[in-house]
Amino acid sequence: MTYTRYSNLELLKLPDCDGLLENGQCKWLDVSACRGKDCSFYHKKDSLEKVFARLRSLPEEKQEHISQKYYYGERPWAESKAKPKL
């Protein structure tokens, strides 16, 4: 039986990390279980949107340099727009 966030109550105790998969494993590290907030790869769900907002605020030349160096010429921050808070 596969455990999911909705069928295993132990998963509810895990942090709200952007790398946490529904089965309790990490999408960035090859570990058997989530290490929680002590993990050096722990990121809150909204932290990536803050990074993308910062990248969108940079001059065009700097964005081009970053996209070529780290994202193979793609700009994932261009498609990601901040969602308005209600």
C-alpha cells in the first residue's frame, strides 16, 4: 500500500516544505524520509515565489546572464507571477 499525505497521519507532522512529496520523500535529496526543518534544503512553499520576484526585478541583461548560466536559457520566473492575496 502506498502512503500519501492524506492516508498517513505521520505525514501531517512534516514541515510545509516545497520539496516534500505526497509520499513523504524529498524531491531534492535521495533520503528515505524527510529530515524536517533541520534539513539544509528546507524551503517554505512561498520562498521560490520570492526568489522569482527578485529575479524579475533585475535588469534584462542580468536576467539573460542568469538564465543562460543556471537555467539552460529558460526563464521560469517569467511565467511565474505572484498570486494576489485575498
